[in-house]
Amino acid sequence: MDYVKFSLPGAAANPGTDPGTNPATNPGTNPQEDPLALAKNIRLNKTSHVAQVFDMQGRSLGSVSFANGASINDAIFAKFGKAGVYMVKIGGKIRPISVTR
């Protein structure tokens, strides 16, 4: 790839003045029609998670957030400072987590 051209849909600076930027003569310059053009709205993957934390009696202790690839055990210990078994809800799933230090 020699270069990347960023543009908004339908925003041609001076169509027809430069044959390289005219959508009629160069089909790669119209982001509406070109499937390889860069899109304006790009969705990125979520880089962090939020988990609700409960004790073994079901009482809510709070929530912790942690990045992808990080240990939820470390995040719980950093927030609450106590070793033990916690019930953690991420999304719709609840599972026990054992935190040791």
C-alpha cells in the first residue's frame, strides 16, 4: 500500500480538479461505494470488563473493573484487600473465585 486517504462520505474537496480524487475517474476514492475504503464509525473490541462481586452469603460487595488479559483475582484483592472466596458475576454468568495472597 502506497498511501491511505481519509475522507468523509460525500465530502469531495474539488471533484474533477484532480483526476486522482474524482470518484467518476477513480473508483477507489468514494467510501460509499468502495468496500476497501476506511469507514468513519469503527467499533473496537471491549478492552475492559466490569464484574459484580458478592460474598458467599449473597451480599453485594461492589464491582471491579479489569482489563483483558488481567487477573480478576488480582483485581478483587486490590479492591477489597482480603483473601477468600467470592461470587463474581460477569455478564449473565456467576462463578466462584478464590482469592489468595
